Amino acid sequence: MDTRDFGRGFNSYYQGNYEETVLPNGTTKKLHYLPGGSVMVETVSPGSTTGTKVLYYGYQDHLGSLTALVRERINGSRAIIDYRSYDA
């Protein structure tokens, strides 16, 4: 496992497709990079064993450029976070 502190006051841990960051207030952000470009983000508050999970996934055009970023919560609600259009 690779550990890095970039002088920002928090530590980040990396291993394969997993990243964990512990913020100064004790909150932990866990990122699971999934196949297909999706990312599962779990935010765990200090003193808690489980956290809030949110799935982010992107849509690409035929050139591979990101055209939309979508957030899906565990309850099934979806929202477009960002939408991009690239013109020639």
C-alpha cells in the first residue's frame, strides 16, 4: 500500500483500484475505481463504521471525451452533475 502526505494536512492511501483519504477532521473518503470508468465514493464520519455511498459514472462520445458525469445514490436517485458538448 502506498501512503502519501502532500503537506495538505491529510493522508492518502493507495492500493490498486482503491484510494482512501483521511481528512484532518477524521472523516474518511474511500474511492473504489470500478471497471468501465465508474467510481464508488464512500464518506465515513468519525466514530462511524459505515458511511454514505455514491456512485459516479461518466458517458463518453465516440472519441472518448467525457460528455456527461452522473451521480447515483444508493436510494436510486440520479442526477447529471456535469454535461459537456464539444464542437468542431
